[in-house]
Amino acid sequence: MNITEKHTTLLWHIFWSFCKISPVSFGGGYAMIPAIEKEIVENRQWMDEDEMSDVLSIAGSSPGGIGVNASTLTGYRLAGLRGAIAAVLGISLPNFIIMLALTIGYSAVQNMPKVTAAFEGIHAAVVAFIAIAGWRMWRSAIYDKSTLFIVIGSLCALLFSNIHPALLLLIGTLLGIAIYKWQQKLGTLVTKEIKADKKPTSGQNPILAGQYIWGDGI
């Protein structure tokens, strides 16, 4: 199999992987995160947990739905622009077809008790999906007191103030950079790689590597 055939096969696998994720991920983008992680990290082994954590951090802090953003970034990471297109088509096409069919048929069944009960069950299950996604992001984002401080501060700001989330992301970014520089100056820098007993790549800046990227500690 030549390089062109391998690339085409990879594009098809990317498209099919996200096609499988899309129709079963009730509850929107955040409910898709566990399914995306399982498919990309565990089943396909295309990326490791740290790479996926960085992808989800960027996807969550970018405009638009996190599911589509994550699929775009993952596809681009694996196969460039064509991979991004294949991933977006895979994550979007099944939902488009399903929503078109539901829109046509919903008006006929929306008042049926069984349909109402089914949607109530779906709503409850979505909470669990989002909780799982939050827990996994927590484990990868919180690795020292400074990142814990950013999380707690951001949570309090969201609950008790009217600060726009985009402003919180900007504040988190600036805080992360400032804390990194301060820790580096004091010689107390604790990075995710060191805590995990991994050797950091020579010359790699933790900021650019996703240590304090937008949304990572927020």
C-alpha cells in the first residue's frame, strides 16, 4: 500500500470514527467528550491522554460547539486539512440527518407521554456524561496549587458574578503565564510532565505545550 492509499484509508477511518460517535452522543458537545476520548485514545490509539487533553482545552475555549471543535482539531492533528474536513463531516452528517428526521416527525409525537418520559431520561443521563467529562479534564488540568487556584477562582466568578466567560478565559491565560514566569524565576516550577514522572522535551515551553492554554485550568 503506497502513501496515497494509506492517507485515503486514514481519512476514511477518521470519518467513520466520528460517524460512530455522533449519533449516540445525546446531550451536545460536552456529552461527546467521553466518547471521543474512548474512540481516539483507547480504541484507535491515535493520540495519548495528554494530547487529547490539550485538544479538548483548545476546543472548549474556542467559539462554537466543543464536539465539532474537538473533531476538527483531532482530524487536523492526524491528517492535516483533509483530516479536519473528514472529521467535521463525520461528526456533523449523522446528526444533520437525524435532526432533519426528528424535526419532521417531532410535531406528531411531542405530546405523547412516553416520548416526554424518554426525553426526561435523556436529560438525566446527559448530566452524567458532562460530569465524567469534567472529572477527566480536572485530572489533567489540576496538577499544582496554582492551577487549583485558577479553577476555584473561575468557578466562583461564574457562580457569583456576571463576568463573561471569554473574559475569564483571557484572565486565566494571563494568570497562567504570570504564574509560570514567577515559578520559573523562583525555581519552583511544577509542570504536568514532571509530576507524571515524564521527561519534558528539550527546549519545550510549557506554555506553548498546553500547560496554561486557554481553558486548561478553567
